[in-house]
Amino acid sequence: MPWSDNSGNDGRGGGRGPQRGPWGQPPRDGGGNGGGGQGGGRGQPPDLEELLQASRQRLKRAFPRRGGGGAGGGNGGGAGGIPMTPRTVGLGLVILLGLWALSGVYQVDAQEQGVTTTFGKYAGITGPGLHWRAPMIQGVTLVPVDKQQTAYIGFSSTGAQASEENLMLTSDRNIVDISFTVDWKIDRAAPEAGELPNVAKFIFNIENPDSMVKAVAESAMRETVGGNRLGPIITSGQALVVEQTHQRIQEVLDSYQSGIEVLRVNMEKPEPPRAVRDAFADVIKARNEQAQMINEAQRASNQIIPVAEGEARKLVEEARAYSARVGADSIGQAERFNKIYTEYRRAPQVTRQRMYLETVEGVLGDMNKIIIDEEAGKGVVPYLPLDQLNKPKN
């Protein structure tokens, strides 16, 4: 209802003072604030009653009352309501239905998939493009299925090395500091019959994917490191550690029905704890020197042993040849003796003389002497070129 001044100042003369508004300001034109009066004052804020009256006039012009009535000023009429006719009711329902239908339109990007639910229960998957859902009945969750995400273990969220060490125990009771990352995304592989799609598993079965992947990855790495010795982990066995960790992470995530695919595991070079890092460096240096000395000894051994084996084979072959020669010679001598003995039994004198001559020939054959029979040497000239007789015959 409009505000009225109860102080007795009606603005018609004779009053005790000028009429004031509800906040104590004087009237804009010095007169009363009648029902629809339009004050003409300058520099004064608008009256609350005038604002309400102007709003009522606009509503009257927009929605005229059923029985007619002008839009004139004054206090005579309040704002009329919208007539409840079948036409206006139907128009309102159509507008509400249109707004309800428009609110169900949504768009799925090329790198996303939409998981649709009906009263909270899985209803289907929508691909890229414009789609429609029933508002307040169906819900849609857009999931970036092709977005590659990374879990940092031993690193800060920005990828920088963390200040705290990520220490793990090896099978030989040594401690190693390992930092690694796990790249993952939602698996797009088609589900088996009767199973939910991987994107739906990701929505319904996981509450905090980043924390879960990080916890599973760290647990898998600790299990892998716990089954290997320190030496291979910090030297040549890093590829095997990464492969085993990747396999364990994927197996655990599959058992959780997470719908996540592990793309790769990237491990930084494992190092001992900072407190004993210098000592480990000395141990590694000593091992490298040991390996170098073993290699040098092996190289020298490879050079000496074949030569010795060759000489041993040579001596064995020479001994075998000598044995064969001596054996053959002995057999030949025995056979020769048997033949001579047979001939000796047939003609002893002739055989004896022949053996004597052959023995003398064998003994004196290489001697540089000339023997002249006394009977044959009579009348020989004192000087003879006897040395020429020893020249080999052509």
C-alpha cells in the first residue's frame, strides 16, 4: 500500500511544514505524494512509490486486464494479473516445454565421449556432435577419452624433481631412490559382451583417477624393485624394471575395472640415497676397475692359451710321427733280419762275405780316403790328382 504522511501535513496549506517521504526527503515539487502523481523536481532521487507505480503501469500495458481498463495514473487501480484462459495456459505450457527441450541439447567434442544415465543408471555412450537428453530424467558426463594424462611419482606436479626422496627396498636389502612417471588415458578398446564400455567403467568405478593411478604405480614399482637386486637396477637392468612395472600396473587397473590404458612408464636413472651416494659411487668405480682387469686377463688368456694348445698339439703329432717311424723301422729291420737269416741258412759263406762288404761300405763309404793296393800301385807316378777322384759324378 502507498505510504502516507501521518504527521498532519497534508500539503494543502496551513500545515506545520512540508510533507516528507518515507526516508525524510521533501516532496519533489513541494506538493503531496498523491496516488499517481508525477513529480517534476530536479536533482532529487525518485520516490519509491513512483517506482512501484511505474512498474504497475508497465505490467498493465503488457498484460491488460480481462475487463479492460485504461493505463491511466492515480491510485485507482492496482496491477492486474494474467488472465487464466486456456489460451494463456497452453501458451505457458508450450513455452515451458520448449525451454525444457532446449535445456537438454548438448555437444560432444571430437576428443570426448558422453556417458548417458537415466535416473542415475547407465544408458549409453554418445559420440562427437550434437545430442539431446531428457532434462531432470537423463544425465550426461563428458569424458576426454583421448586426453593423455601423467601421474608423477617422485616428482612434483609440474614435473620437477621432488625435494623428498622416493626410497625403495631391493631384494638384497639395499635402498634405492627411484622417480618415474606413468602416462595413461582411457582405453578405447571395444568391451566384451555384457560388460560396460571402458569410459563408463572410468566414470562409475573410480572416484579419484589421478590418486588411484599414482598409488597403483608406486605399489607396482615397489613390488618390482623388491624382486630385483640393486646392481641390475642401477646399471643394465632398468629396461626390465620398466617392463615389469608397466605390466603390473595394467594388471591391477584391469582388476579394478578402471577402463584405463597405461601407455608408458618413464623412469629416471635410479640412484642410491643421498647420504650414501658417494660411497656407492666408489663401489661402482671399484667394480668397473675389477671388470676391466678381468677383461684384460681374459684377453691375455685368449692370446696365450691358443698358442700353448697349438704347441701341445704339435708335440703330440711329432711324438706320434716318431712313434710311427720307429715302429715301422723296427718292423722293417725285423723283416730284413728274417730274410738275411733265411739266406744265411742257405749259403752261410756267401751271406757272411756279403754282410762284411756291406758293413765296410757303410763304414768307409763317407770317408775321404783313397786306398791303393800294393800290387796295383807299382809304377804309379808319385804325383796323382787324387782329389779329383772324389768329385761327384754327374
